[in-house]
Amino acid sequence: MHFDYNEEQQLLADSIRRFIAKDYDFDKRKKIVASPEGASDDVWRTFAEMGLLGIPFAPEYGGFGGGAIDLMSAMEAIGEGLVVEPFVATIGLAAQLVARGGSDAQKRAVLPAVIEGRLKMAFAHTEAGARYDLAHAATTAKKAGKVWVLDGEKRVVLGAPLADKLVVSARTSGGTSEPRGISLFLVDRKAAGLNLRPYVTLDEMRAADVTLKGVEVGADALLGTEGQAWPLIEEVVDFATALLCAEAVGAMKHANDATLEYLKTRKQFGVPIGTFQALQHRMVDMVIAAEQARSMACLACAKVDGEKDARERARMVSASKVKIADACRQVSQESIQLHGGMGMTEELKVSHTFRRLTMIAQLFGDAEHHLARFAALDRS
Amino acid sequence: MDLNYSPEELAFRDEVRAWLNANLPDDLRRKVAEYQELTREDLLGWHRILAKKGWVAPSWPKEWGGTGWNVVQRYIFEEECGYAGTPPLIPFGLSMCAPVLLKFGAEAQKKRFLPRIYNGDDFWCQGYSEPGSGSDLASLKTKAVRQGDHYVVNGQKIWTTLAHYADWIFCLVRSDSGTAKRQEGISFLLIDMKTPGITVRPLVLLDGGHEVNEVFFDDVKVPLENLVFEEGKGWTVAKYLLGHERMNTGRIGASKRELTKLKEFAARQTSNGRPLIDDVRFRDKLSRVEIELTALEITNLRFLDQMRRTGQPPGADVSMLKIKGTEIQQALSELMMQAVGPLAQPFKPSNGGDGFDFFTAALAPRYCNMRKTTIYAGSNEIQRNIISKMTLGL
């Protein structure tokens, strides 16, 4: 039992922290957010050069063979810096589906390019009415001779406007909410019949609704076994959720640090407002929430890396997401409250952190969703 | 990072678990599980079983009977005791008076008191709080005036846990009321409870139980040799003890046992024709407590790992464990009470008790009793003050 990072993990986190402090401060981030693309290719290249994009992939494809724990500290730095580049969308979700479900040929075609920063990806899965149900897929894929034809509509595909390739889930058999019968396909973002309705998300990232009308892909686009994608989707979304938990810990750290600093410097009635016990206790509760969240992020990352029992893995990831979602909500709301009117303005980074924490609380399932999943998976 | 215990730590845990299973007497196990009041003999009986095994005072120096375990082993041992449902080891002698004597006591005091504490020959209690001095301990007024070879103590202590069982009490008293600072002029005295002039009056709590007392001192003569450390330096001693809080303050082992019990219990209760545990509103509350407990356990392990690596005492981290641990204990006791619904109402039989369900009747009083946890040992608000000051610098 130990909780320290090894040397490589620490070095990676340090270099990302330095990079964010130097080249990704609040002003620079603002410019990236305001740019037409809404993300920086330079930043992405730097991530590739640092080796960050290759951590959770096998060495034979150019990766480092690591996992969520190896990324934890880096995810915290990403969270603290409110990085808007599509790291979770590409590395945590879409490329993971390829790495865990794809054939050797598919991995060779995709992973080295991802790791070198030449290829961005997105996972098109969520649909209208699905809410957080991962087994929901009404989009269809039908065999027509040697090709598959995809039809349907996907919502809030994170990173889609920036992606070169999408992994699209589609039903090859079964009813709309059945776990069996879902298949995954690698689809070019520029494929004929695939259209994007892009937008900026509340937390200043890029996403899109994606319509597929008679999109044709070859037999080699099928990822994994036909109709058997659901356990893989669960596994990969759990992995991405664990990364997101670590990212949330970093974002909460910023919210707490900024709020504590404000309590020490802002004066009213001739004294720093941090001398008021009503505010002190609220601040303490924010810090406790963040500590508990950090513990649960450790648990989630450890479970997605090392837990062989899928049910136990899923249950503990859900436990973590419940705690993280609650903490995101508490810390973000309190950070604005304790900043007073200034917290309401766009001028302070803490208000942007509020937006990110608010969205993280719901991404991949809110507290209630994961509470239900946690209870349903109980064996005792 | 590795959240699992090492093979050596697991082997240690298994050894402790197996020994506890084999050596915890059935009647004590049942009494704890059914929330029955433990007598002085119950408490000392278990103390003596552990003393015989050599496990009653793990953190003491080896020459006085300590086990030489590291912080993780000590934590594992304490949590396993909680998980097994042993009677508590009453801390006043073992983990309060003894560490003070080891740090500040004269050699004669150590020789006189430590073996008796170890063997469970003396039952100790703690004389800190007074009617006007709760969280604000330094305002205490109980007076000790030096007369020849003894002090004469006059005043009153309150909330004195198990004073009615005690042979000895350690007290903070004011030996000099003329000091500039309130923290000065306080002394740490060891007082024999049989000394003339001491009166113990029970304070029955809202659950109907007798745990705490008022202790009155009326011209009580205390030999000078019972002063620990220097006269007027009692605050230094008291502060040392505050920093000596144990790492099992989260009581995770005991809460795990309660959670398992609650799940089994809720599966047997029915609500609208279905097991209560399948009731979404009840289940959500239960799940949240389970998740809180999981988070607390990992937080506790993180702090422990940090202690082991840095060799630093835990400081204000213990306050966090106390806040979360007690909230969880309260939530569990509340859910147990809620699980039985209207059957929580019967309290005690009025006709001798034939056919009376004593276990179910203990659930609501237990809920009442557990309200104390967020008040005692530094209320949770005081813990927040500590974190605010020590960790956050506010």
C-alpha cells in the first residue's frame, strides 16, 4: 500500500505543470478558446513531444504501456489548467476503443498517428433520449454487400469538430436499449453522408451533433466482434471516467486555491474575510470534499488499471464518480459564493473552473446515475 | 501507487483477524453487536485478554510493553478490532495518561503507573472539561493550592466518561490564578478516586444510558508526587496529548461492520411488500454512506502512507478523519433506526421483559447516543477551526 508517484509519473506531471504555467496561462487559454478551431495544434504537438499522448498504449504501437495511474498526475495538471484540447475524447475514449477492441491492422493504422499527435479522434455514441445509458443505440449499421451502411444521429460528440476519425456505435441487431447487438465502426470525419453541427460547450470545449445518412464504410471499419461492443464501451467509458475524476481533482484544486487566496486578501470591515468563521468552515468543507475526491480518483484509476472483475471495476468507478460529482458541485458552487460578486464575472479563472466542474459532474453520468449503478452492482 | 496492502501487511492482518476470531469471547461479541451496555468487568476483561497476548498497548515503547509495530500495522490492528466488534479499549489510561507519563513523567511515576495501566489493574478517567470550560479548555477553574506536601483541590469536572468505573483520574487544574495568560498556571495532576472529598454524580444521557458523570472535588488532598511535569506547565502536557491523537479516529473497521449489518438487516425488513434494501430512497441513502466510507478509508490510508514516508505526525489531517468518521457513524446509526420503522419506538419493557425485542429496542437509543460523536473529543466545529488554522492558515 503506497500512494506516491514513481519517477516517470512525477517527471511527466512536472513537465506538464511547467508547460501549463508558462504556455497555458489564463490569457493564453482565452485566446485558444476564442480561436476558430477552439483548440491549439501547437499545444497538441507539445503533448505528443512530452510523450503524454502515448502513455496508455502498448509499446508495439509506439506507446508506453501505461494506464490511468500513470496519467493521474498529468490529468490533475490538465484539470488545474482547464486545458480545452480533446485529451479525454481522443486518448481516453476513441483511441482506447481501438487499442482495446481493434485488430492489429486497425491499431497500426491509428495508434502511432494518435501517439505522434497527427490524428485526433472522437467517440460518437450518445443519442437523443439515451441519457447516460451506454446500451442505448438507435443508429443502425446494415450490411450491403461488402460495405456497412450507417444511419442515425449522435449527440454531443466531444471533440468531433477537431477529430480526423470517429468511432461510431451502431446497432447491428437487437432493440434500441439492448446491450447485445451494438457494433463499433471507424469512420472518417470527412466521409460522405456524415455531417457535423459543431458548437462550443459550456466548459469552452468543442463538440458536435453528428448525423449519418447512408454513410458507407468497408468491412475493415468494424472494430471488434459484430454485436459485441457493449462490454468494451463500458470498459472504456469507465477508463475515461477515471481520467475525468483525476482531472476534476485538479480543477477543484484551482477552485480551492483561488478561493483560499481570496479569503486571505479580500478585506471587508477592515479585516480579511477569511477571519470570519462562517467562511472558514465552508472553506474547510471544500478542502475536505477535495481530499475525499482525490482518494476516490486514486481508487477509480487503480480499478480501471488493475481490477480483473469487470463488475467490481464498474462498481468502484461509479462510487468514485458519485463522490467526484458531489464534490464538483460543492466546490464549484462554494468557490463562487465565497468570491462574492467577483466570482460571477468571466474575468476570474474561477468562474471558468466553475463551468468545467459543473459539466464534469454530469459527464459520463451524474451522481444519481452512478448511485443507481453502484447499488445495482452490489453482490452482498 | 498501489492501493492494496503488501503481502506482509495482508499476512499481518490475517494473523490479527484469526487471533481476534479465536479469542474474542462470545458473550462480549454479542453484547457489542447488540449495542448492550458494557460493564467495568467487560471492558477490563477484554483489556486483560489483550494484555496477556501482549497487544494492549502497541504504540508504547518496547521496554514498557509496546509491540514495535509500524503505523500501518497499528492501524490494521485497531481497524480489525473494530471490524471484529471487540469491546473498545478505554483510551484514558492506555493512550492518554500513559503517553503523558512516558513523555513528561518522573521515573518513579512511570514505574508506579505504567505496568498497572498495561495490565488493566487500574481504570482511568479524564478530568478536563468543566461546566464553563468545554471547547474553551484553557478557561478551566478547578483550583489546586499547594499546602505542605500536597495540593488541595476544589472544583468540578463534567462529562467525565466512566468516572463511576474509575480508580484514577488525571486532571487539569489551575495551580496559579495570577498568570497573565490563561494557558499558564495550569497543572496536570493524577488523583486517586478513593481520596476523601471526591463525589461522582451520574449524568444520564438522552438515550437513558449512564456513561458520563460530574465529578466534584471538595478539599481533596493530592500528594505533590502526583504532579506530572512541572507545576504550571499542564497546558504543554495537554497540547502534547492533542497531537497524540490516534490514526483510527475515523473508526473505519467498526463502521464497515455496521454497514454489513445494516445491509443484511435492511434485506430482511419489508417495505410495501419488498425488501427495504430495494427501496430506491432507502438504498440511495445507504449507498451514499457506503461510498463515504470507501472514500474515508482511502483518505485514511493516504494519510498513513504519508506519515510512514515523512515520519511526521498527522497534524490537522486527523481532524478531517474525525469529522467524516463521526458523520458516517451517525448516518449508519440513523439508517439502522429508520430501517425498523415504527418498531423503533419501544424503548424498555415495563413488565419484566418477556418476549420483548431488546435488539430492535436498542436501535433508537443507539441513534440518540451517537449524537455525541460530533461533540466529543473536540466538536466537529472545533475540528474545522483546527483545519482552518493549521492547514489553511486562516
